[in-house]
Amino acid sequence: MSSGGPRLFLLLPLFAVIAAFLLYPLGFLFRQSIGGTSGFDFESYKALFCDSYARAALIHSLLLSSLVAVSSTLVCLPSAWLFAHNLFPAQRVVRAIFTLPMSFSGIIMGFLTVIMLGRIGVVPQLAQKLFGHDYLSGSAYRLHGLVIAYLYFEIPRATLTLESSFRKFDRRLSLAARSLGANGWQRFSYVLLPLIWLPLLSTFAVTFSASLGSFGVALIVARRFSLLPLEIYQQIIGYGNPRLMSAMAITLVTIAFLVNYSVRLAGDRQQRVI
Amino acid sequence: MNRITALRLFAIGLAAPFLCSLGKAADKVVIQYDCIPNYANWGGVTAEYTRETGVRIPPDMKGSSAAMAALEAEKANPQADCAYYSAAIGYQASEKGLHQSYKPKGWEKIPSSLKDPGGLWWTVHTAYIGLIVNKSALKGKPVPQSFADLLKPDYKGMVVYDDPTILGTGFTYVYGINAILKGGPDMNAGFAYLKKLDANILNYAKDTVYNDVLRGEIPIWINADGNGLKMKYVDKGDIEVVIPREGTIAMPLVMAMVKNDPHPDATKPYLDWLLSDTAQKIMAESFFRPVMHVQLSAALQKEFLPESAYAKAVVLPLAEMAANADAVKERWTNEIKH
Amino acid sequence: MTKFKPGLVTAHLLTWLLLIVVIAPLLVVILGAFLNVSFLGLASEQWAARKGDGIFNHGWFAYVFHLYGSNILFSLLLAGLSVVIGAAISLPGAYILATCRWRGLRIFEEVVLLPLSIPGIAMSIGLIEAYITFRGQWWLILCGHILYTVPLMTRVLTNSLRSFDIARLELVAQSLGAGWWHRFVFVVVPNLRHSLIVGSLLVFAVSWGEFNVSYLLNTPLHQTYPAALYATFTANSFQVSSAATTIFLALIIPILFALQWLGGDEFTHVEQSA
């Protein structure tokens, strides 16, 4: 089709926005991280990977994001399956409620976590009334509280991503397997699983990169636990090292990009095979 | 198309008045960095000024060090008119050349140890570092009476102090604890104590936790005594303010005018007013000791802790404190936080 | 089908559980905003609710509007402008991306969609560092919002354009003698009505909840509502924070439900508002 050259100017505004607000700032950060105008070296990256506290923040971030990504994928799997097969009552309302946490800023999630799971949170106070012991009191400040807070905003991402892949899944394959005498578990592990490992991976990628960059939740909840976004924040509001900060930001971007891109590549390859 | 048109009209309708209000909002304001409503009752102080003059001073949640960092980042294009610091950070910011000289009305009455001779900073009130304890949150445990008590395993996960790299009160505490414990210039005694205290810390607060303490979410907060007394007498919380047996740290809190600030004409009267009887009285009502002599009611005076509690107060040398500030913050980050 | 299926029951139970987990904190917050009780501790602004001393009161809301009313207006303005500018930039851009088959455009499209998967804090830091001379200008915050929202809008529009095979429609129009401008105005845009509404709602929601750019670029004069929310979480009592959060929710919940009914929720998972 004659997609004429002159029409390309319609692309200009989009190009300008992306160049000015995405590519230039990221390039600027990268240049700053390798020494800016004054020189060229990878000292800041060396510091990030070798300095105990910067490295700890990096490792914490990676661990927490993986933990959250895996658990949210698992937790939301059943709901996504129900939604995909329209098996849940009042599904539209329920799904709308499920999407709620997504548009909350992370700070709201942090606030909610403290209200629910703080030292005098609603859950421990209820537990005190019901069982005579303030179970979960103060868990907002510990690792499991942080995981719960992150899970909260991953529920919609995981559920919706999984649901849309389940919807694409050809039910006839499952019916064929059933007619061949496969029971539910066999159908799941031999038919469904090989087909959904990729959606699982992409759910992992979506939730992983959302957790990796999340900063509002951590700002309120991560009290004794250093995370990369928090370190970046600390660097910018306090007296930080701009080079190290840029290196941290570039590292975050690179990791998120690599995770998403490799999942995409895997998806493309599978499509070619099928 | 009508739905999109409606949407667009809606957006334009929304946008127009706000664009106007954006322009309008800019005229009658003074921007004060570190204007935390619940710290030293800045909320009350600024509200009174707005009532009297119509000039708005929006709240700002930056701590002293964050304010200094922001001023330095914005040096080419300053956004703030004035800033409030704990003295050492204000001193450091002056040395970085972030302030302009201004001597507000009444400046000459401030004791010379509490101001810069050139008018780069001056004290507005003083506080002492104390333990603010929410008794109901202790759940039956005794109220700690000393810094040594805080190390007891009883208080695990109950103690909070401010992150010294962001908030000035936290910095004053981290710096001063060494002097209270009679440590040497190497600060090792102080850091050894903070290291032990770390086991009981719930959090190094990046923002004020005034409400969390009042609510009982945080049982023990090492902070300015005035904030605790306000919780006790103004907000009627189940609060006790303890000046630790080992001693306390005097913390002057200072104002400074930012160099090349955007609204100098509105700022100078405000800085004058902060030293006036009215303003100093409001600060006193939230238990920060005014730098000017103002007559306080007997009832209010009784609510302040007795002078004897402060017998062992340490006064820190500001110049030395400012010179070592960056090193101490870095050491704290490396040894305590991580 | 009457057979008892333990897997199905477990899935239902889990979904109900997730539903409770999502709703419970919101209920606590909304109740906290209306009730004049101290079940989660005292308020430092008790005077704000004292009017009449009843259990129900609106005092907290009045106080929030008094303190943060200008922030609400500023955020609404940003969201409105993001929708208008975002649509103006994305519409022509998406049209070209969906109709031109030039290979380079595929790479460009990947770049355009990058902001959806890389951590927001890194992009905020980039904007701050690269445009440090404009620090404190309110439109810099707007630029940040546009950076987030343009990819979202573009993605919604390109997906839609590809789904109804715009190339063929255009070919028909072309064969009838319509130039590309006529085709764009009379064929493409009318077909995109639904997607434009969905995209606008999404953009509005994302912009309204955006925290990273807003918070790191904010000045006391130009503070968005999520940044003000963070201020209430630290500076105000639970009751006032709850009222502020309730105001935030009051705007976001109808939008999310509207999206659910318009069928736009498959796009929501790309948001990076956390």
C-alpha cells in the first residue's frame, strides 16, 4: 500500500515527546553515570556492584521483586482462570474491584498497609478482640508486610494479564484431552501448562518490573529494608552522589528492559514454532 | 462524536479556571523550606500569619538537610524564600553560600551565640532532645528514663529517631549523643551506642512521625521535647516526655533568607513577624522556647518541664558540628543504617 | 456438572479472599474519614471534627479541602491537559505506526512503549537531572505526566487500529478517491471513537494517581494531589489522611468502573502508577 512519505510528519510530535522526555534524560543519566563531561570510567557502576550498601539495596530489590512477582502470579492464577471462563458471579463488578489497586499511587498502598498491619493496625486489633493476641502486629515494618503491600498492587496486574492469556487458550484442546480420558490434573499439567508457561512468564515480567520501580510503597513501609528506588530517592533529596544515583537509575532501567525484552523474545519464538 | 466533544469541552472547562488560578496563586506567598505543620507548630504559626496579612506560606515537608540539598540544587533558579533548619545545618548552608544577609526587626536582641554576625542565619526558638513516649503503646512496659534504658530488649522494635541525613533533629541527636556519653572527638562512643540502639529501632524516620506517635503506632520517639509536650497538652495524648538521666542536647532552630529568592518583598515582613511577640508566643504555646523574651501565662509555664530537668544539657559548638556534618552523616549511613 | 470439584471450590474461595483483601483496607479508610472516633488513635486536628460532636461528621473533609484544595485543582488540571495533549500527540502517531509498514517504525514503536515497562522513578530522575534549569516550573511536571500517558494512549489506539484492519478500510476509501487527509479525518478518527474514550479515561486515571514525577519535581506552590496525599500521611492524623484518600478514591473508582463497562480494562495492566 502506498504509505506515502509525506504522512510521516504526523509522527513528529510523538517523536519529539519521546526524544525530549525519554531518550535525552536517559542518555543524560547514562553520561552522568560514566563521568559526565569530565571523563569516562565505570567507577559508579563498580561502586554499585561492590559497595556493600548499594549492592545490598540492589539485591534486596531484585529478591523482593522476584518474590512478589512469583507469589502474585500464583495467588492470582485461580481467579484469572475463573474470570476467563466466566465462572464467577457478578463478574464485572468483581473485576472492576480487582482493578482498583492499580491506579493507586504506591503511597496509598503504604498508608493502607500501616493502617491494616501496623503495630496498632486494624488486623492486630481485631485479632486481639477475637483471639486475645495481637497477631501480625507491626508486620507492616517487616519483610512479609512489605511483600503483602506489594502483592496488593500486583493483584490486578497479575489477574488481568493471566486472564487475557487464558481467554486465548483454545478450549478444544482441553476437550480433546478429556475425550481421550485425561483427568483434570492431567489436562492441566500436559495440555494447559505447556501452553501457559509463556503467559506465566509475561505475568512475571509485568509484575516484576512494576515492583522493581515501585517507590511510593517502599517510601512509607520499607522501614528497615533498603531498596534501590529508595536509595535513589535518598540520593536526590539528601546530599547524594549524582553519578552513583544515575548508575542506580540506569541499572533499574536496564534490568526492567532486559526482563521484559527476553520474555517478548521467548514469546516471538514460540509463535514461530506454533 | 458527541461524547468526545463533551469530554473535550469538559477538559477545557476544567483547565481554563485553573490556568487562571495558577497565575493568581503566585502573588501572595512566601515559600519556606522545612515548614512541617506539626513540627514546632509551624501549621499554627503560618495559619496566624495568613489570618493577619493574607500571605500564604504553604507547608513543606523537607527536613533541614533535604531543604539544604534542594536549595543547592536550585541555586541557579531558587524556588524558596526562606528556610528553617536545626542550627548546625543552617550554619552549613550559610557556608555553602545559599543565604542572603537579612537582619529582621529585633535581631539585635538575639544572643550573639545564637545568630550569624552577618545576618545569614538567626535563631527563632530552641528545643531540647528528649524521649517522647506514648504510654499506652508501651503495653505495660515501664517508661524509659535514660538513653541506657532504651537499649533494653524490652523496647525491641519500639524506638524511632529521625534519619540524620534528611532531618536536622535526627542529625543533632546523632551528633550530640557522643557528647552526652562523654565520648571523644573521634565520636566512637556515640556510634557504639547508636549501633547497640539499632537492635531496638523500628524505623529511621524520613518524615515527621508526630501523628504515628500520637496514635500509638510508634511508642518511643527521640525528638524535640516541645513536640511531645504539644502532644500531651494540646492534643491530649497519653504521652510522657522524658529528659534522659544522662543529659540532653540544646538545639537552636534557625531561620535564614535564601539568596536570590523569588519573593523578597513578601519575605522580609514575614521574617520580621516571626520574631514578634505574637509569633513567639504561638511557638511557646507549642513548647518551643522562644528566643525573644515574651511574657507567658503561669498555666503555660507550668506545663513546660522544670528548668532542673535541663541541668545536664549539652551545648554543641555549631562551627565544628557544621564542619563535620557530611562526615558524620556518611559514617551513620555506612555504620548504622546498613 | 453436579460433581463436587475441590479445585473449583478452592479457586472460588481464593477469589473471595482476594476480594476481601482488596476491599477491607478501603472500607476502613472510608469509614475512618466519616466517623468521629479514635479507634485508630487520636487525631492532632480534633478541633476539625468537633462541630456538633456527632459520630458522623464531615469536618475532616472540610479541613482537607481547606488545606489541599489547590492541589486537587492542580492535579485535575494536569490530568485534563494530559488527556488533551496526549490525544493530540498520540492520534496522528498511532495512525502512522499502524498503517506504515516500514521496519524502522517497529523499533520506534518499541521505544515509544518503553515508559510503560521501565521504572517510573528512573524516568523522573532523568527528567530532574536533565532539565535542572527548569526545576520548579509547573509545566515540567506536566511533561512528566505526558511522558507516562502518551505511550498508554498510543498503545490503546494502535491496538484498536490494527484490530479493525485499518489498512483495508483505507484502501477502500482510497479506491473511492479519498486523499490520505480525508481518510484520516473521515475514516480513521470516527472509527477510533471508542478507543479514544477508553484511552482518555486511562490517561486521566494514570495522571490523577501519578506519584513519582509529581513528588520528585514538586515545589510547595505546585504540588499534585498524590504528593499532597503523601504530606497528609506524614503530617496529618489518620482521620484527615483517610478523608484525603477518600477524595482520591471518589474520582478514581467511577473511572475504573466506567473502563470495566467500556471493555478497556485489558489495557490497564500496563500502568506504572506504583
